[in-house]
Amino acid sequence: MGREERKKRQTLNKINENPNSNSELKKFIIIAAIILGVYVIAYLIIGIFVTKEIDLSSLIKNEEESEKVIIDSSHILASETFKLKDETYYVYFNSYEEANSNIELIITNYLSNEKVYRVDTDSVFNNKYVTEETNKSAQNIEQLKVKEPTIIKIEAGENVLYLEGEETITEYFK
């Protein structure tokens, strides 16, 4: 046997004798996967319980939510009541938090072919227009004072119909 042949055998023996290199790689991959798994679990726990960045309630739908009436209308500020480009439209003033399902049903059934804009009376931007003393003949934004719920019909930028209170609105549309 020559020198070169001995070196080849020694090299082959070293490779065959060192099966730990594969097991070390497997151990490294397993440890990396465990660390990654711990980070993902920690992120989920913190996101759900601490920062509430992840909202599981949106994934779980209640039957009540699916039965709510959805009105496809635009949301505006009260200050835009007389400024809109449509020739004829309705403006519905109400609290988004305490939505009145009877009035929303009326809007869906009787005003489905009309343009209806909604104003959130709880919004800070609309507070100065929501008062106990109302002005049913308001023709501009400076005169506008409403109670909730209120529906105003605007034609050519003028108030032509003013309905205030659930009972008045319900009576008008029946």
C-alpha cells in the first residue's frame, strides 16, 4: 500500500466513524424548531390576552350579528347635511352605538331606492348640532339643531321634510 492509498482509507474511515455530524444537524434543526414554536406561542398569547392585537371574536360570529340589518349608505358629518351634490337625499341622524332597528328597517324597506346618508350623533364632530331644542325649519348648517333619531329630506339643498323621534318617523312611513 502506498501513501496515497493510506490517506484515502484514513479519510474514508474518518467519514464513516463520524456519524455524529448528521445527528448534530438533526439536533440543531429540532432545537431551532422548538425555539421558533415558543416564539410563535408567546406572540399569540401576548397578542390575544395582553395587547388584544389579535381579535378572536371577529372570527367567531354570533347568530345575532348575522341577523342585523345592514344599511348600505354613506356616513357623513352633520356639517355636510346641506352640501351634498345629490338633488334629493335623506340624512338620518342617530347614535351608531344605539342603533334603532325599527328605523333602520324603515330605511331599508321604504327608502331603499333613495340616497340615505347617516350622521353619528355620538361623534365629537357632530356634538354641536345635537341638542334638546331643535329647529325643524333649518335651511343651512348654522340653523341645524337635531335630536336623535331624526330624518331630514333635502331637495336642491333645502330642508323639505323634517321627522324627529321614532314614533313620528314610523307614522310617516306607514
